[in-house]
Amino acid sequence: MNSAVVKRNFFSRYFRPEEEVQIYFSPGRVNLIGEHTDYNGGFVFPCALSFGTFLVCRQTTDPVIKMATTNFDFSAEISIDKLHEKIGEEWVNYPLGIFNELIARGLKPGGLEMLFSGNIPNSAGLSSSASIELVTAVALNDLYGLDFDRIELIKIGRAAENNFVGVNCGIMDQFAVGMGKKDHAIFLNCDTLEYNMVPIQLEGYKLVIANTNKSRGLADSKYNERVAECQKAVMQLSQGKPIGHLAQLSTREFIEYQHLIKDPVVLKRARHVVTENERVIQAVMALKAGALYEFGELMNASHDSLRDDYEVTGIELDTLVEEGRKIKGLIGSRMTGAGFGGCTVSLIRDEAINTYIETVGPAYQKKTGYTADFYVAEIGNGASRLED
């Protein structure tokens, strides 16, 4: 799908005949390794995908913001003096959160018609929320001449999800969809926002995403629960070594001070974060060295830690991983995203991909009752304005 197709097929169905419209795009993302480390000040290693969210919009003289989408039935017409008000649990809260943050920074919005059209699989954990937030932020920054730099727009995206939507996410998703680069992953320090673009050179292997197609209804509440558990761990560990977040500890230091955590559940959560943070560093080094088997083993260890210590996988994700690991030619497989449904990402030799899909799909359906979808990942660029 390109900008001309979106404009021709969708925009005129919702608004007046098209004229003077602008089109923007923001990708989804997949995280190769480093899960639930971002809000703990740690390292992550995501990349932008080739599919995402299109936004077609036009400025008007009416004092309202009109929002519609090709993905859901719900649409809204909101007075510009009501943009700070959340609307139930509807999808429009993601762009509204951006308006809310920008108004706090001085934006005086005028009338606008906005049509969102996304091809990120629903509830897949590939960051459709951050994609909507960043496409909105980039568009409003451009349309209203706000002149915020890209890092600031990324921070605004995160603030919208934290403060308006109510999910205590870290900054990884917004950073990946805002800063993505074709055929590169981002090695990001979520504490300092220092980052390096790492070329993805897989030499006969590809990244394959498998979508559980299970609704992720628990994800937001459990996500916030995990954030609170990690904050509790920081407070207790700080009795031995003052820290601001878990990723400040090495594995050796964690072992030294872990006795300070009295709750065995909190201990497991902290152990995952500290060990996962070190796995990201090791994985980036392995990829740069062309050591793909080592990279795959680190992916496997990441999933096992998310299953056993962080407890955010579930039968659907675990089944995809377990069945996938039986396939000769698959060297690494793990859940990606918040968990409780969503997707796995696997590193698979080219000639084994069809076998993987043809074998894992039926085995997964038999065990869970769900039908999985599979995508060979294409790594794309970050959010931008598109030309016709």
C-alpha cells in the first residue's frame, strides 16, 4: 500500500472530495532482543518494519478535529477545546494524547480532518499504538510548523501513552518507529537515549514473525503490574547499592545484593531484567561479528527468561516457540513485545522457512485453537511525510 492508494481508496469515503491533503506514514516495530528492559533504563535492539500506519489529513477552517480509521467503525468529531478529554477506551485516545502533549507545549490547533489506515496486524504486539502516536506527532509538527526535533517527538509519543492512555511503557516503541532505518536495527540505551544503527546482515537467514492472533486484553494491566514490581525491586536493592533502575546492575552485582529482595516473585522479575540487559549487549556483539548461532541462542535464552522469570508468555507464545525450535534451520525464537499474546520473532535459514510455516502453523492450531499468521520481516524506515 502506498500514499496514492490510501488517498484514492479511503480518504474520499470519509471526507469531502480530496484536495490539498498531506500523507504521512509511521511503521510498526519488532524487537529482536531486550524485552521489558526499556522502562528499567536498559538496552533494547528493535527495528522498524515495512508495514505501519498511514495518516491522510487536511487542515480546515472548522474548530473541530475529525478522526476516522479504515480499521475500526468508531470515528470522532472533537471540538478543539475538548482535545484534553479521553474518550473511553477508543483508538482515538492515541492521537488525542499527542494533541494533549503538544497543547501543553504551546500548540494552538486549528481544524483538521484525519484518516488513519493501518496494516499492522491488530493486537500483534508490533507497536500499532506507538505507530499511531508518531505518525500523529510527525504530522502535527509539520502541519502546524512546530519545529520539534525527532527525539522530542519520540518523547512526546511516550508521554502521550504514559499520561493520557495510561500505559507505563518505556521509550523503545516510539524510538524504533520514529528513528528506524531500512535494513538496520537500533542498539538503544533507554536511559541516556544514546544509540547506534547496526546493519542487519543475516547471510542466508531471515527474521520471521509469527502472530498468535490471540487478543492481548491482559497486556496493559499486567504491563503496569510488572513496572510496579520492578520499582519495588529497585527500592529493596538500593539498600545495598543505590540505583535508579534495575539495568544499572550487572549480573554479578545482582547476585551479590539479591538477598535484599524478600518477595520471590519480585526477585524473579528483577533477575530477568538484569540478565536480559546483558543479553542485549552480547547479542549486538554477536551480530556484528556474524556469529548468528550465538545470536540465536541469546534469543532462546531471552524467551526462556520471559517465560520463567517475567511470566509474560502464555501457552500461545510458548507453543509457537517450542514447535519452532523443533525445525532444523531455526536457530533462535522468542516472544517480542509486551507478551500475553502478540508475536514471536525467529531467526530461520532461508530454505527452512516454508517448512517452519507448514509445520508450526498446524501444530499451533491443534494445541491452542488459534490460527497463526506468518510474515517474513522487511526492515523499513521510520515515520515521515510521504510525497504523492
